[in-house]
Amino acid sequence: MIVYNVTISLVDQSIHQDWLKWMKEIHIPEVMDTGYFLDNKICRLLVDDEITYAIQYTCKNMDTLNEYQEKCAPQLQEKHNKRYGGKFGAFRTLLKIIH
């Protein structure tokens, strides 16, 4: 199993509530509707002076993730960028579930 971890820091903290609602109600459901992921988690980093989240999506293997990244990710990321461009920073990491 693979965890596709997207870490997002909100540079403009005034968007926090709108961004979180949009992620929960629109973006994450759209990602899950692609059929590539088995589940997801929204985690907030425990730091005092910034708003940072890790959104974790679990898929069965790297082939599945690669197909998602090729066929779906660009359009979904573009929607996020159009709505919140310049107000966040993001990076992605991959984790392998061992136990």
C-alpha cells in the first residue's frame, strides 16, 4: 500500500475556513471519485505560528498512483491553483505502508 501525502501550508491565513470547507466538500471527494484511492485522511500539523495540513490518500500500489498522476492530478491541481493560487505552498511525498 502507498500513501500519497500532500502537505499544504496556507500562506494567506484568511482563507483557512473557506479552504478547509472546500477541501472537505469539493476537492477530496473529487479525488476519491477518480477511483484510484481507497481512503483519505486530513491531518493538521501541530505548529503554533502557521496553518499546515497533510492530506493523505492511500492506494494499492505505485502503478495505481502513477496512473492517477498522469490522468487526473493535473486537472485537480489546476482547480486548486485557480481558486487559491498564491495563497498556499505545497509539496508531495510518497510513503510505503510497512505495518
